[in-house]
Amino acid sequence: MRKISPLLVIGLCCVAFYPRPAAALVMSAPKPKFVYKDAAGKKQSVEIVDKYQPKKIVHPFAGNDSKIDPKLRRAATIAEERARAHSLSKCWHYVKEALVAAGVVSSRPKTPLAKQAGQELVSDYGFKKLPVSNPYEAPVGAVLVYGARKAAGHVEIRTPGGFASDFRSKTPSRRPLIGIFAKS
């Protein structure tokens, strides 16, 4: 009869008692769901998003358009240099000053409200409304005019890294966009 080696016995014992994860314990937790009733009264559920988007949503820098007046790019630089960190509620005043200082307009615009800026720039100073509806797609130097029902509205100039009026911002105004204007 063959002798069983003590090393073989120890090896078999080690394998038999080797810790392994139990199959019953390796369960994944169910994804949390948000439950609601839709308009028809039917119960609906959706998964809850609990992780952030891996990539940040980034809007591109503004591009230079060779078709528009180069003085508008100078006006954008002037507006950005003079802009403050927070609003003074004088956006149209600051944009007027930047346009005059850059030589884009021959005289200071006379309209008192920011939401009237587009009409005056087109009728008196040779600006044209661009076929762009996304403020991020506006070329550097373009004048963006926003409306408001009972307020004066808002005006800003597109800069390479954002928008400037009496204050600078990386994002455009949340007011409804009336139009984007530039001079060729």
C-alpha cells in the first residue's frame, strides 16, 4: 500500500478550508428608483442618477468671423477691460461706451432701454441681425440683445471667453434673446 505524504494531506486541508466568497453574499444592491404617477394616473418609476457626468459640459470659446468689422473685436476687448465682477444695472451704458471708444459707431446711441438697442443699431448704425440664435455661436464682438416684459432688458458683447457689459460672465443672460447683431 502507498504511503500518503504528510505534505499532500496538509495541501488538501488548505484547499478544502480556503476561504471563498459565498455565492449568496455576492448580490448587488438594486438601483434606487423614483416612483411617481403620470398624467393618466399610472404608476411610473425611473432610476435615480447618483453619479456626476464624467465630462464637464463646456461651451467653446468664441470664434473670430472675418466678415464682421474688426472694430467690433476691439469693442469686445474694451468692454471686457471695463467690465466689473458684478452688475451695476448699466449694461447698455457700458456697451455704448465700448462701441464709441472702438470707433464702431460715430455717435453715442440714444435709446434709453437695452431691449431697444438692436433696433437702433440696425436703423442708425448699419448693423445687421445675424442668423444665429445660440449666444455661444455668436462671433467675437457681436452685440447680443435680450428682452424683458416689464424691465429694460439686457445687452452684452460676445468676448473670446464669455460675455461682457457692465459685468463679465462666462455664460449668457437667461433672458429671452431678441437677436445677435454685428456690422460687416
